[in-house]
Amino acid sequence: MRICYGLVGMTRGHAARAIAIGQELIDRGHDLLFCTDGDAEELLVARFGEARVLRTKMPRYYAKNGRLSLWRTVMGNRRFLFGRRKLAQPVIAHMKEWQPDLTVSDYEPLMWQVSKALGIPHVAVNSQEFFLSSPLPKGTSLAHRIQVKGGGWIVRRFSPTADLRIVGKILVEKRPKSKATFVGAILRKELENLTWEPQGEHFVVYSCPMLQPSLAGISQLAEREQKRGKVFGVPPSMVEGYDWLEHQPTSESGFLDAVCTADFAVATPGNQFMAETLQLGIPVLMTPTPKQFEQEINAKMQTTARPDQYAMFHPDATIPVPSQDIDRATDTSGRIRTVELIEALHKGQSRPA
């Protein structure tokens, strides 16, 4: 089976999910071509090689005064929301030569158009589908509920129809009427053999450029704890002048090595990293990207479900001490379940009439 897999290029989380699914598919003998840009392109090329990655324009987030701006993000991506037929033409032309059997979209709008043009099945895989297919946590503010409606509209606008909708998210329930399939955490196979072994020397900072104002407080925390902060996800210039913080290059293996030997993490509460830390049992101080409502909702879910492991960051925050007795079992079979669902869809579509 040949699969064209499109994913949004910003942030590491979408790429981590694509690496998990992609490697499992390749290991089973399938052929993949990823369509993306940005951070995801760098990580995917490092793992799978340049021949498996096609650079394409993808949606991105837009900020104002250091905060995520939902309005600017919608307006900045309006061509993907309303003009993707034209944007997709170069990709469609490429795919007519490559001849995929199926497309996968992770929060990107072009794969649906490719599937329509080629008459092949389309699969939507993401975590944002929970906006529409899951009840929100109790106490969710009216502002967040309104933002979730907008976010849900974008998710469906990117993939208006799908032969299969897969939600890879932890600690959420499914609405009874939802037709999406919830698979739990979609984690890379490598995590199955990793353990958390803190060395007492450093902690990991998984951040983004919009969180630059928080670095001063994180540096204070590092000095207080007398541990180096290894910072991922920001340019080197952002950590200059902070004696206790060290910039780290983008690296899949380097990131996992740093995480598994860290005493704790300070991180944006994105879906993928939270699933990884839950699996490994690492304590996390969470720093949601300002105005990023999904991360703010994620943080609420994490602190409610695992208060011994997850807490909100501030310079004087106490590092959580995970209980050794708590049952940390969570559904981590999402990678295999996702691939099996894709294979079953293709097999069903390939049966003679």
C-alpha cells in the first residue's frame, strides 16, 4: 500500500505522531510519502530520508504581543480554509505520478483534496478531533467553549469527509454519537523500551518562541534547583544570557535521551509530550502557550487526572513527586491500532465488487 501522509509542520507533536505511525507502516512493508514543512520536515527527513518527504506549504499559528492570536491564525490561513483547491494542484499533480492508495491528514487541508481528485480513501488522524467528539472537562470556561467550537470547525474544514477519523488522545472520553475512533496514545515504538532514570543534573524545557517571557522564570527555577535546563523548541538566541539554560538542537533521539535522564520537565502541555511523560512517569510543570486554548484545556485535564505528576509552572513552583503506588496504566496501543485500522480500510476498499 502506498500512503501520502500530510501533517502540519509547526511544533514537534504532530511530527512525533507521524513518526510513530509512519515507522509502523514501513515496518509492515508499506510505502510512505510525507507532505509537510517546518519543524516536522526536519524531523521526518532525519528519520526517513529526503526521498520520503515532499515540502509543501502548511498552515501555521500566528501570534500578537507574544500570545497566540486565534483571529490572526484564522485570517492568516484563510487560503487553506477557502482556497485549497488551487493550493492543492501541485500536490495533486505529483500524486498522479506517485499513485497513492490512500491519504492521511493530521490537521492539514491538502490531503482531502488529493483524495477527492484521485478517488482514493481519506483518513483523518489527529488529537484536535476531541473538540467535536469529546465532552469538555467540568468547569471549562465559556470562552474556552466558544474557542473549541471554532477549533472544531477548522478540524472539519480541513477534512470535511473522511472514510476514517482516528483520535489519538489520552484522558478523554468519546461522545456516544461520535463516529470517530479513539485509540489512546499514539507513541513511537522506541518508548516501549525506555525508562525514566533521573540523573540529578538537569531538567528538560520543551517550549516554543511564544513562551520567551517564561524563560526568565525557568532560569530562576533552574538556579533554585541547581540543575541545568536543557531547552528544546526555541532558537539559540532566546536562551542567550541565561547561565542556567542550555539550548538544544532539534533531534528526535537527543530529545528522548534528555527527557529520560531529566529530573523533571517544564513543558507546553501538548498532546504528544503529555502522553510520553504519562507513559514514562516524569513529573511536569506545565506552561501553556498564551491563548492556546487546547493546551489550557489539556493542562486542566492533566492536573485533574494526575495531580501528583502534573502542576502549573511558576518560578516558585514545587516540583511534583509522582506517587509510586498510583496506577499509571493508560492506553498506549494507539500506534498499532491506528495502523491496523488503516490496513483494514485499504483491504476493504481493495476487495472486488
